[in-house]
Amino acid sequence: MTAELTLGAEEELHLIDVATGRLSTRAPHLLSRLPADRFGAELQRSTIETNVPVVRTLSDLRREIVELRREVAEVTAAEGLAVAAVGTAPRSEFADFELTPTGRYGRMHEQYRLLVDEQLICGLQIHVGVADRDVAVRIAGRVAPVLPALLALSASSPFWNGQDTGYASIRSIIWQRWPSAGATGPMRDASEYDRLLDDLIASGVIADAKMAYFDVRPSSHAPTLELRTCDACPLVDDAVLIAGLYRAAVRHAELDVLADRPYELRAQPLHRAAMWQAARAGLSGELLDLDAHPSRLPARDAVRALVEHLRPQLEELGDYDDVRDLAEATLARGNSADRQRAAFAERGELDDVVAQVLDETRGPAAGRRAAVPTLTGYRLRAGDEAIGPGLQPRAAYADIAAFFVDLGAEGLRERVAHRDRWAEEARIGPVVDGHEREFRGDLVPRVVGRHEWARLEAGLTQRARAIEAFLRDAYGERRVVADGVLAEHQVVGASGWRDEATRLPADVVRAPLQGFDLVRTEFGSWRVLEDTVRSPGGAAFSLAVRAMLDAVVPDAPRPAGLLDPTTVFPMLRRTLLAHAAPPRSVDGDLAGDRDGDLGGDRDADRERVAALLSDGPGSSGWYEHRVLADGAGLLLVRPGDLIVRDGLVVERATGTVIDALYVRLDGELIDAASPDDDRLGEHLIDAAAGGGVVLANTPGTGLADDKSMYCAVPDLIAYYLGEKPLLESVPTYRPGDPAERVSVLERVGELVTKPVDGRGGHGVLIGPSASAAAVGARRAAIAADPAHWVAQEVVQLSSHPTLTATGLQPRHVDLRCFVHLIGLGEGESALADLALTRVAPEGSMVVTAEQGGELKDTWIVGPEEAREGDPVDARS
């Protein structure tokens, strides 16, 4: 071998106060007690750098890194401190920065200001020995295509300034802000490289050669080629893997240089794009292959392809078996960013992330063995909610996974047969196109943790209040139009608009019951996919799948704090009767006092009468109508059961006056008719306009169901509430807007397109999985009637283990939640203690029953103590 191909490394380590989890600036004090030849200072006082001596094998590199970490740990532990080998410390904040007091660093701070203040970051540098500096410069350009994969493997900085940045490596994004960061471009020899440094120094942009922060650079003081791309890695084996791959890439490039093989360098903007792509998603997304004009492929495939591409050099160096095994181990457990997010997802506590990275930094080189068994044969994908790296169940699912594993194949078959018998006897399948569809319920429950549920409640009640404020305004003063937030045509006459709704009292609660469809992204964040306001259904099926699990797997371990979904019944009743007029007979006699507080006089609540108005057995929601009416103590009526007399709504058979009417008709209320009153719907609206009955949900609430209105909800939150949205929406486009139409038409094959008034998954086209003919037909339909369509970016839904004929396998899931609302004030809205998880068929992301989806029981872990004083909380 011509090159020396020795190995060295520098690790930058964050100094952490163990008691607080925050950065400590005591590095100068500790460095005075450590050998100067192996430990050094960095720009910030919260960082210690280790200098690994020159070695020749990966085993020696591993041993030296472990030894240096042990040495620094002994010194820090005595002071109540520890070190974390990660790109960013999870609890780091801007205010934590303190400059190491040297003249050089002081000058840098004076020149670069905020750029220096942001450098609360730590990296891993790998040195490979080379014999010829001219060759080293030429190698530097040729190894550039492998760098994104190395960055993705090292990514360990998802958290910065107290929040998840959405990046696997925010450190690399921060680092790229230096004016001398990135790639050099093609260089012929060392003299050309040195001239570049001289010009940069002469420009005044950098002070010296040490500030050449290129991705790969010849060392200024040693015959090595230095890799500067990667985050610091908490697991030593990840650093060893990167060193092995980088050394092989250097050898591969050296052989090409010495043989004078032609090479087409990747364009610099494309290299920057590839590095950004790796920083954004790490191992969870896509990377580019090694060609000058590359194609995308899953990051895991890219890593395996890189190992095989470098196999000849790895075998020459004696590293192939080690590097292959290390790569597979890293791909199985995920990079540090994946593991940090998994730790945060359990309780929503950054302290858990700090504890994890500290433990990994001081622990075994390969990480600690998991205490729970792996789920062998499971097709793990990024974003799985229950199964994490290494096919290990996440903490919230450890007991559940063990339960299903212990059942064994025969036990699972017995439970599945029991489930099918239960579903057949219950006869609760949804009605689709006039036919009852088989009830499909999965036996593996979904767990929504306490902190996630609290975030959802805050975000969804905010959204519900904004939608209610908009509906009142839209059918009233329409200030939102006068102030230019929405155009007139987006409100009056839009899909869902009903003229008769303008007749209702101005202060009526128009949408006391609202539903929201959400998806959990691969990074663990929640996004609202759709608002379902006119007639949000699914609560009864959430109750049904819980009943199924209670019957079929009563012995499955339940988490502490599991909320009771049947609390939705008293909550529903109180919501409906919150603003009902005092009970009175047809002749006008008062029967009680008005009480608008759902947590108020329960005796008065019982005296009032609420009813659910349904089309009857032919309705798609008939099963749910029966369950809700029976559970909440509502009369279940059809249009033929009602008459309107003296401004009141009366049940024909009994003469009972109905104070609140929950409208669950398939059509519009105004079109309702009975054998004796073909204008019943109009008369019901007359009674509501006169205060004789409260309607829920009122006519016209479908205005907020219009999928094109979904785009405006963030603006409505800002306009009516003066707040920022607490939950993100999926990026959505309105082809009716000429400015957005061209882009949508160009990208139909990349987007999800759907009709603005579509329901049940009908008309949804997922562009990336659609045929060319289907995409072309949809493009033509949008061009012909742009206002009838919306388009959304494809969001990779999270997945969840689902019991199939071949065992547990991942399926995409969404979540429908229900907000009950009695007003716009503080505490006048709450999230019901149940949610409907819908499961997509294999290979699909459409979760509706109409499209063949299944249901899961949703186990919601509630607050440690029951909430008190919430007027819409059934537990108060």
C-alpha cells in the first residue's frame, strides 16, 4: 500500500452537569488535571477534546477511544459532571455559551459574533495517514460522495435550544454557516490547495489555516487526510464504523489517483444538497448513490451499498468483516438521533435523552444489551410507534409485546378465532354503500402516552375554538372577510355553506362536537390531516374495539392511568344540554332554571331532554347512533318521530319536549321531512332560530369541513385567538388559487389530491403510488375544475404492529380525536377520553373502512391525577 493508512481521531465531548442535565462551563478547570497531549480545549468552555494517538487497526482505535473516555470520566465524576459524545447536548440553550478565554478565540468571537455564539456543537474528526500531500489533495475531492452516508451514520443532534429541530444532525447545519465550511471543489495538488488557503487568509474572512473547515482537508501539521463531517458519536462502535469506511474510501480514491483513472466530480450544489439530505433525515430517509448524477435510495440501502462498493479496500485492510457487522448493528439499532427521539417519545422529557446519551458515552463500545427480547421477523420501518431499533419493543410496549410473544403461534390463532366469533356475533360493522361491512378489529392496542395526549388536547381544543369562532363570524358579521383574512367567495357559497344557518341566534354554539384526523410522522410529531366538523363519527367504534379487546385479550397488560372511554357518554350529554333553554312544556310552563355550565346542576340536566336525530337503519352511522343514544341517555329519533308545535320540538309518540337535538342525518337538516310534514326541516330550523331547541351540530358547519378551508385554519387561529398553532397542519395547496394551480398540476404524481367535499377516502389519489394513467386523469380533472380539489404533501404516516396471517407486521395508522365544546372561553372545551385508530391495508396509506381499513383499540394514558373543575370533563 502506498498510503500509510494509519488512523487517528479527535472527539469533542460536551461537559454536562449530571444534576441538571445542562452544559457546564468548567472545562478549563478540568483540563488542568488531564494530560495536555491527550486532552485539549475548544472554542466553548463546555467542551473537552480528546486526541487519539496514531493506530493501525480498528480494534486499536476502539481501545484508545474507550480509554480516553474512561480517563476523562474519572475526573468529571468527582465533580458531579459527565461527558456526552453527541453533536448537540439535548438541553443546550443559547445562553449556555461561554467563550474559552484565548486571544485566538476572542478574535474569532469579535469577527463572527452570533456564529460563534451558536457553536454549542461537538464533532468527530477522523485522520487517515497518507504519504503524499499532493495525492491527499486529489483524494479529498474524490471521497466526497461517501460523506453523506458517514454523516447519516453519525447523526446525533436532533435537539437544540430545548426542542426537536426536525433534523437528525442540526450540528452539521450550524457548522455549514462558517464561510470556509463545505467542499473545496477539484484540486490538482497541494500547491493549489495552499494557494486557496493563502487567498482565503488574505481576504480577511479566515485568520489562519486552522480555520479551513472543509469537509475533508489535508492536515496542516501531520501527513493525514482529515474527515470533519460527522457528529460526535455516543457509541464508540459507531465512530469505529465511520473510521473504517472513511479509511477504505481514502484507499479506493488513492488507487484511482495513482492509476490516473478519469473521474467526474459531483457538482458542488449537488454535494451540498446531498449533505443537507443526510443531515435532515439521517438513516430514516433517503440518500444519494455514489454516481456523479445520482439517484435516490433508502439510507439503509445506501449504507449497505457503500460497504459493498468499498469491499475490495476493506478486505485489503482486513476490515471487511468488522465493518460489515458494525454497519448492520448500527442499521438495526438506528443512529443516535433515532435513539434520542425514541427516548424522548416515552415521556416527553429531555432529561431522559440526557440520561441516555450520558449512559451510551460511558458504556460499552457497542452499547448495552436490551433487557427485552427482539421481535424477530418484524419488518421494521422508520417511524414505527411500538418497535424501535434492533427490533426491540419501545418501553410503552414492552409488556404488551411480551404478552403476544408468550402466546405463541397456537395461542395467537385461538385469540384470532375468538375475535372473529366476537365480531360476527356483535354485528357492528360499518354500513358502506348500503351494506354492512365486516367489523375488522386488530388485537394489538395502540398506546398514546400521557405527554402526547396533553399536547394533543392543547392543540386540538385550540383548533376547535378557532373553528367555532369562524363559524359564528361566517354566519354573522363576517369580519374575517371585511379584514381580508378570507375572500368572500371562500365563505359565502363555498362548499358546506348553508343560507338557512344565518337565521340561528348569533351566540349559538354551532359546532359543539368536532372531530380531527391526525397522523404521527416518522419523527414522532403530530400533524392535523383533516377537520371533521359537520358530523364527526367513529366514537362508537372506538368503544367497540375496546369491548372486543376486553373480551378477547382480557389478560393483556394494561398501562397505569389508562383512561376510560365510556366517560364520553356523560360528556356528550352535558355538551348537548349546556345551552338548552329551561325545560318547559308545550304550553310554556317553566320546569327549571337555565344552566349553561356542564359541570353545574346535574338535577337540572336530568330534567332536560336531549335526542339524537338519525335517518334510521339505512344510515351509514346507524350503529353509532344507537350506541351514543343509549350510552348518553338520549332519545333516538327519526324525522317521522318529530313534530314542531308552539316553537318547540316534540316527540310524536310521547309528547316529550326535546330541548337539544344532535343532528346526525346523512343529508341536510332543511331537507328532512315526515309523512305529516314535508317541511319538517324548515320547521326545526324555525324552532332553533326562536330558541325553542338547541341544535348540535347546526346547519352550515360543513363550511369548516371543506378541505380547502383546512388551509386557512392556522390563519383563523391567529385571527380569532391571537395565538400560534400548537399543532402543525400538513402542507396543503388550493388549485383554485391560480398561483398554486400550476405547481399542483406539475406535481400531481408527487402529491395527495382529493375533492374538497370528499368523505370516506373516496376520490383520494396518492400520486407516488398511482399509475401514470391515474395521474393523468387526475391532472385533467383538476385542470377542468380547480376549485373542486385540494392537494397535500405526502406525509409518511407512522406504522404500528398489526396481527396478520404471517404474524405481527407494520401497517400505517392515523388517529381521530373528538373535542367537546360549549363556548370559546377558558376551560370550555375538552378532548374526549377516547380516540379511533384506523389501520391501512398492506401497502396502502388510506385508512378508511370504505377502503378496507381496520381499527385498533387506542390506549390513552391520562394525567397522573384526574382533572378537576373542567366544565366539559365527565369526571368532574
